[in-house]
Amino acid sequence: MAAVGGWGKRVCKTGWLPTLQLIRHGSKSVTRHWKPMHIMRQKLMAVTEYIPPKPLISETCMKPHVILPEEETGYERLLLRQVKQTFLENKMIVVCQYNYIPGNDMIMLRHQLRKYNIQVKFFPSKVITPFLLESKYKNLLPLFVERNLLLVSMETRAQETLRILKRVPQINMLGACIDNVILSKQGFVNYAKLPSIVTAQGETAGVLSLMTSHTSRLLQRGPAHLSSLLDQYVQQESEKVEEKQMGTSAKLEAP
């Protein structure tokens, strides 16, 4: 025991302590215990609870929705350039409402229109609307509501366009622009009833030739009438001279 006690004193002097130490504390006195609130007090607290008044206008109506501007992509810039080129290069632009058409029928429609040099163009509304707002075609803007297609041509093919659209009830014509003049549907129909330029030129030439012939006839009537009067006068004078000569000769022959 003496050896063990000496070794323990020697170890404690070098600073070694055991890793686990048992420390005993005294018990703490609890003075308050949790008690449930009385039922009457719970009712009183629920009745007297403050309820803030609701605003007359909701916050969603007061705060406007913030719409972040969308960045224009390269594809949209390409479509915008094609829209400008379409409106500048073509004389006839017909705006139509597009409904679903089977693929084969759409191919046949394109083929029939291409015979008369009429092309079909599809442009989304978000691309064509900014162009129309800044151009002289802004009155066409109410026609571009949903899905639309354009029938464009470098020539005025109104009669052919109406004849082909009558066979396709899924496509409804809304309006047109011909030679920078905006026409309604009825105006386009009236324009299609007009004769062609060649026919109009022939009728104009016929009217002008008729007028010139009538004018020349009126101008020739005066000299012709004067010449006929002069001929009649000369004939009458010659008859008078002959009568005088016959009278004088009769007097000379009488005894």
C-alpha cells in the first residue's frame, strides 16, 4: 500500500488527472409548476384578441404587376426584318384569319396560289405588332388578334385570291392593303369586280377615239354645210342666168 500511495503522489505531482470525474450537486427546488389556463380566461382572451381591419383594396390591386421587358432574340430580329421586306416589296397584302387546315390541304392551297405568284406568309403577332405601330400601316393593327396569315403578291391579283379563298372556308379574309391603300373586306370585293388594267386601257382608248371622231365630225360639219350652201347658191345663180338668157333669146326671136 505504501508503494502504491507513493506512486500516486508522484503521478499527481507531474500534472496527471483522470479523464472522468464524478461531481455531485445538490437538488434544485422548483417553486412554480405549469398549470393550464382556466377555461373562462381562455374564452376572455379569445374574445378580446385584436383583429386588425382588412384594407378596402387588396394589396394585389394597389401594387401593379411588374412586367420585365423581354430581350429580343436573334430569331425575332430576323422575322422583323422579313416583315419589313414583305410590306415594302409587295403591292397586294391580304390579312386572313387562320384556322386549322390539314397538311395536304395547306400544300394544295400554297400550290394554287403560287400559280398566280401569290405567296403565303406566317408571322407571330408579337413580331408584327411593333412594326405596325411605327409604320403607316397602323390601321391594320386591329386585324392581328390571334393566328393570322398573309397572302402577298407583287401584282394585284384580287380576283384570283377571292376565287381560291372561296374553296377554303377555314381561312377568312379580314382586310387588305393594295398599293398602300387599306381596304376592308367589302372594299376588296368591290376592287376585285373592277376590270383589269388592259381592259380599262382599251375602254379608255375606245372612248377617246370616239370623242376624237365626234369632234372631227363636228368640225367638218360647218365647212361641209357651207360648201353645200355655196353649191346651191351657184346652182341657183346659174339657173337664173340661164333663164335670163332664154328670155332674151325668146324676145329676139319674136316678130
